[in-house]
Amino acid sequence: MNTTFCLRLCEDDKQLAAGMAKECFDQLDFLESHLSRHVEGSDICCINQMQEGETRYISEVTHQCLLLALDAHTRTGGLFDITLGNHIEYQKNQKVGAPPPLEGSIIIHPDIAAVTCLYPGRKLDLGGIGKGFALDQLRTLLVEWDSQGGMLSAGASSLLAFGPQVWPVDLTGGGGHTHITLHNASLSASGTAIQGSHIVHPAGAEAMPENACTHVWVTAATAALAEVWSTALILMEPAEMPFFIGDDGGIYSVHVEKNGRIHRTCPAAIKES
């Protein structure tokens, strides 16, 4: 996941809040050890090193996250793709020339926690869905503790609010600014201004739209879903977004920045968060 997590818990008992926080950070250490491609021996690191015909059994949490990513790939028409690790590294390192060809194929088994490599070449990079999955796991843990609510964050671009409180959030882009609130919802932001090197289109750089927006903010029922759609929507023009989202009821709102202005764009079926 390779980011900084922050917890703001609304608890009357400070000792209880400290216990909750410790459990959360222990859980994050556990998730990092399985989901991060940067951790030697993690499930994702080992999957990336698999050889042709090899099957590897993985942890249940990794399996859950991979199945979410597979569903996200289908939901977004292939725009969300965790197998672009080689291209992401190539672009982040600003290498010159054509990126390496997209090769390789793996099977994520639906009924058992296992992955089979048909032939190697694809490198997994969970990216935002790893952060979102972790935030959702923390919310589940805190609800089991009967937490009174709080705001959780993974870096500056991923937020999750739960409980009765309503949290004010400012959306700030390169030139625009607007205010929203989060109540039992998650927010994810994607942008090309700061993290342009992370934005990779599965169909190649030539597929990026000429009139793409510079920032996208998505609020959704879960942090993983918000991450998926903010990643996918930054790859298309704002006018296409409402039709592409369709009736996905898990999405609450979409805001975009274009030409220095931030505005909301979504179909009527999407409700306010």
C-alpha cells in the first residue's frame, strides 16, 4: 500500500480509543505483509514471481481483494486493471520509448484462495484498491468494537467516514475549490497534476482522451468502490462519465475539475452522500 494511514476516532473513553487504534494498526501491518508488492514474501510479490503453470495458495484477505479487483475490471469495462504493474513502473521512472508489451495471464480461482499463472509477464499492482480495501477492513474492525464513529484516511486522496457524524471535506484542485460533506461514505481522488506518472490507460497512452479532466473525486458506499471509479473515470472525458457509470448504486457523487473549475457530474440516479 505504501502510504500513511490516519485515524480520527470519536470516542469518549481515551483508553478505549487507544486500544481500537492499536488493533487497527496491527491489522494494517497484517494487510501490508500480504497485499504490498513492495514487501518481499507478500502474496502479491510472490504472485508476480510465478512461473508458467504454477499455482500458489494465498491468504483469504488477498483472495478477497483480488476478487474485488476482478469485479472492478468488469464493472469499469476493463479501465480498472491491477495487472499493469510493469507499465506503471515504466511511466513513473519516465523511461523513453515504448513501454514493454503487455504479456502474461493469470487465473484467480473464485472458490479457493489460489492463483494460477498460465504464462508469466503481468505484474500485479493493487494501487488504490489496496488502500480502499484496507480502509474498509478497518471500518469493519471498528464497528465490531462498537466505535462511536470516525474518519479514516490513507494518504491525502482516500477518506472513509463512518458513524453518525457528518464530516466537512474540501475538494481542491489546480485552480478550483468546492465543499462537500461525508456521512457513512468514502471519498477517493485521482488526478494528473500531481500523480500523472501513476495514470496508465490499459489501451496505451494514445487512448487517453484529449479533453480529459485534471482531477476526479468519487464518493461511494465503500472505500474500495470509490478507489476503483476514481481510477477509471480519470481515463475518460467528463461528458462520458454519467453514461459509463449507469445505475451503479454504490456511487454517491462524482466531481471533476476541468479548466480550473470543479463541478459535479453524475446521472440523476446517483444520490448525494
